Amino acid sequence: MVKFIEPLSDSVKRMSRALFKPFDIKKWFIVGFTAFLAGMMDCTGSKSSFDNNRGNFTAEDFFNFPYEAKLWLAENPLWAVLIFIGIFLIFILIIVLTYLSSRGKFMFLDNVVNDAAEVSAPWSEYQREANWLFLWRFAFGMGLLIFFSLIIYIGFNTAFNIYQTADSIEPYIPAIIISLLILLPVFIIFGYIDCFLENFIVPIMYKQRVSAVAAWRNFLALFARNLDYFLLFGIIKFLLDVCVIICVVVLGLLTCCVGFIVLLIPYINSVILLPISYTFRAFGVEFIEQFGDDYKIFSEIRDEETINPDVSF
């Protein structure tokens, strides 16, 4: 019988032993750094009509925006070059952050599995697997970019044709609602892909030392035999994420928004929320271990007392 509460309870106990028995601030900052890396991506010119009617943005302004933008860029070549350079640099930054995040996911998982606080050892040990993960995430991200670009393009042109030819939008409202409902399952599927990648694909790659493609092939065979359990896991994980967000918002308000300011600092955010990310990192591993020895990652000896490891870079 596949369980859900017990893996979560074991994850909380594992986090408690690792982070609070004993409490070691140095360990928190080191493990928090790997959690920070892992979660880095889990995103004057000549006068033109841009200066007119800024307070009354109409549908006509919206549909004319691509033409106006193209005209403005043609009239301001220096700004056009700077904008394209900026977009290119942002694209490069996203690639770099995705790469670092891919390395960080294995570093953080290794620290959780071994109750360690290391940076350099897992960085080197799982370089190949992290590179495979990065390539898969990059390809998937480009696929998403192309997909949503097509959706936006088709949606914009459809809306423009309706605006040009129709006297009223009311006859098209049912079609618009149906289109949005069709897109909803797409977003749910993407959400599950992200959930499975984080909670199961990375651990399978870590355990079996295989590529992301091989790990997905392995997992999908398991998923097909246990569809209901993995879908329910995704729902539970989503609800847990919502609960965490609510708790963070409440605590932020109780501290007169000082907590929000502190959490805006990315690395400090990862250190403060380390018990949560640590528990969630262990939860996926504890859950998938129920499906056989091929997915056993944690030691089978689950003593209540854990030897405190050396803390080192």
C-alpha cells in the first residue's frame, strides 16, 4: 500500500535531526547555499504616437502596438540596439542560472541524503548528471517558449480579426471561454512535469547515474503502473506549497512586513526557509522509495539518532 502521510512525517523527522539536533548555524548556511542554487529558477528619441493618449489606452492602441513599436525602433536605432542587447544578456543570464540551478539540485539532494553540509564534493561528483539535467531543462524551456509564443501570436491575430470585423464581442465569448478551458489542462500538465522533475527525476538520476531522458523513460514506466498515486502526490504537494505561502504571508504581516523585506534577499530567504525546502526535498525521495529497491536512496537504517557529519566546503 502506497502511503503519503508516513513519507511526509519521515521527511519532517529527517529535517529535524539534520538541522536541529544539534543546531549548527554554519551547516544551515552551507546547506542553505545549495538550496539557494537548487531553487534559483524553480522567473530620448524622436516624438511618436507613444506620447499620445497615455491616460486612455484603448483597444485600438493595443492592436496598433506592434506597428507602433516597430516604427519607434526604426526611428530610434540606438535604443533598438540597446534593447536587443539587453534581451540577449537576459537570455544568457537565464541560461547561466539554469545551469547553476541544475548543479545545485544535485548538491542539495546529496546533502539531504547524506545529512551533510558540503559544496565542492557534490559539485564535482554529479557534474555529468547536472549537465544532462541542464540540457533537458534548456530544451524543455525552449519548447515552452515556442509553444507560448505561438499561442500569443494566434490569440492576438484572432482577437484583432474579431475587433476588425465584429460589431460586438458577445457572440465570441463562449468560444473564448472554451479556448481558455482547453488551455487549463495544458498548464496542469506543465505543472505536473515540473513537480515530477523536481521530486522524482532528479533523485532517479542521482541514484542510477543516468541521463534525464533515461530517468524520464524509467519514471514514465513506473508512472503508467501507478497513475493515481503520482497524480495524488502532485495534488498534495501543491496544497503543501499553498499552505507554506499562506504561512509566510501571515508571518510577514505579523512582523509588520519586516519579514517580507528579509525574505526578498534570495540567499537569506533560502537559509530561513531551509527547514521547509529540506523537508520537501526529502518528501519526494521518501515517497518514491516505496516503489522498489531501484529507487532506494536513503539508508535503510533509520535510527532516531544521527551522527553529526563534518561540516566542510
